Amino acid sequence: MVSKLVTATLQGLGIHVIDLGLSTTPTVEFAVPLEKAGGGIILTASHNPIQWNALKLLNDKGEFISDLDGQEVLEKAEKEDFEFATVKNLGSYTTKDNYIDLHIEHVLGLDLVDKEAIAAADFSVVIDCVNSTGGLALPKLLEALGVTKVEKMYCEPDGHFPHNPEPLPENLRDISSKLKNGKFDLGIVVDPDVDRLAFLTEDGSPFGEEYTLVAVADYVLAHSPGNTVSNLSSTRALRDVTEKHKGQYNAAAVGEVNVVNKMKETNAVIGGEGNGGVIYPASHYGRDALVGIGLFLSHLAKFGKTTSRLRASYPNYYISKNKIELTADIDVDAILDQISRKYSKQPINTIDGVKIEFEKEWVHLRKSNTEPIIRIYSESESKATADHLSNKLILDIKEVISAGK
């Protein structure tokens, strides 16, 4: 229904439409510049439940439009600053259903994706594609990479999600149980639009969505030394791995477009977000689970040990995620400013809320754009310390609020 509505509206504006059919977000990002298109639109709820279907908007480079561009789009819509085409100048409509195949060919052509090493490792893999388009893409990709032992879970792309589609450990009990029987080397999970990627080890334990990027970056940096970028709320482990390879790590504001801009600014060779999003510029500037799978399996094959041993080779950090709900009359910016001043002797980053660093620990406070909430993320080498840091900042915030009354 939404597809027909979007297509007809674009045609009515005189815009030519190429419909890729059931696809993935990174596939559309990959297709836009190849088709020399003026932009791209992806119809998806992303990692959210089905009722959140909406539009992801891309520019002519196949990258997410900026906040400024988004504001311009909304203003044009509000002012009805557009004209429909005359009947003889309507946009055309064509379909192309081979772009997932082209995308997979592209992944296999990347220098650091080693199909021979992956095939030789003879991996046995179980995948969960949450009954979305990963069910079309992942089996084809794994076959092309030479992975012959693949058990498919929820690979029918009918949109009926069998569990909450966000690839978090609490939503992956089915695939975890499957792995516990000891017949597989790893599990691979994607979200519905295939831009987030999570792994499970051979015993069903989460590899950790934060560590998808860490492991891929470790592999890329070993072969292509350079800089890395993630957002402020991502694990410090990426910084540790980057510095091990003599590169420089930089943090960006939360949001893929912000990470991409910082990657371009610092010439990063790999980057992404701690939600399992891998951005590899040698491919394109977008989170891409297919590229992430190709790089991760190449890394695991050459590592030559189990998935759990690979996970154990990285610094172990724990992230505590909390929030504090406020009344609508509270000035959130003023609170964050006072917290920033309270901890002024510590290294502080204010490009997106307030991030305070304490040696190998940090706390990041961000206000919600839609409701009176402050999100509080903290990280430490122990879960108890990470939770303690969050609780300490929550008390600090409450203290600031009380003092202002």
C-alpha cells in the first residue's frame, strides 16, 4: 500500500521511479549511484515493530539525507512548495529485481572478503532473518561465499516478525537455543532492513552487538591501517583496537549521517555504530550487514579458532543503558550544562549531549528529541561499575532539579 502511494506520488511529480521490489537498505544505498538516481526511498520500519513502517530518505550518493535537508523537505511539504506534472509529463515506472544479486557480487569483489578462506573453513551457520528481506539476501550471500551448511530460521520475507525484530540478546532466544546443541560454528542475525548485524558464538552466547564493529574493524585495520569512527554511545573497545593498530579513533554524534560525516572528515577506513552497524567506505558509506558478514567471516576463517575465542580476544566492557523521565517544564539543556560544569575537571565531549570520561570508563547523557527524557549510557570493565556510574549521574541530575525548585 505504502509502496504504491509513494511511487504514484513521485510519478505525479514527473519523477522517474525504479522499483527494486523486496530489497534491503544497504542494497538501495548501493543502487542509487549505480542508477545515477537523484535519491532513494526505503520503505521500512528498520529494527522496529511492524507498525513503525516509514520512509528512509537517501541523497544522490545513496547516503542518508542530513538534518538540514530533512528540514527543507518538511518545509516544502508544509508550504506545499511543489507542482504536479501535466498528464503528458508523468514520471515513468520500471522494476529491477536483480540488485540483491549485484550487491552480493560487489561484496565478493571487495579486496578483504576472502571467499577461498571462508569456503576452506567449512563453517556451519544458523541464521535468523526475522521473516524479512534478509531471508532473500543472506542465504544467497552465504552460498556465494562458499558456506554450504546453513540452517535457516525465519527466512520467509512475509513481514510477520516471529519476535521483536531488534537484534538484542533478549530477542534472540530461539536461535540461541538452536546453537546450544553444539552443531554450529556461529549464528548470524540481521534486523528487518539488513543494516544491523549481530553474531552468536558456537554455544549460543551473544558475541555482543557492540563487538560486531570491533571485530570487523580489527580485521580491516590489520590489512588497511587507518582511522576509525563510531558514535559517542558505542564501546571503548573500538578505540582500544584502533590504537593497537596505530590508528586514530574519533567519536561522532549519535546517528548514521553524523558518523559518515566524521568518517569522511577523518579519512576513516572503517566505522559504524555500536548497534551492529558496519560502515566500510571501500564499499559505500552506509551500514551494511552483507559487507559486515563478508568481512567478519573472512576474519574468523583466518583467525582459525572458535567464535567465542575470537570474542575473548577483545577488551571486555559492559554498557549500562538507563533513562530518567522528566516533567515537560524542566529545561533539559540547563541540566546538562550544570552536569558538564560539575565534572569540568574530566575530559568532556558536548557535541551530542554530555559525555564524561573517567580513564577507561565513561558516561553519556543525551536528551530525547521527542519527549522529556535524558538517556544515560555508561561503560566500564565491570557491569557493577557501569551501573554505579549511571546511578551516580541519575542522583546528580535529581540534585540539580531539586536545587532549581
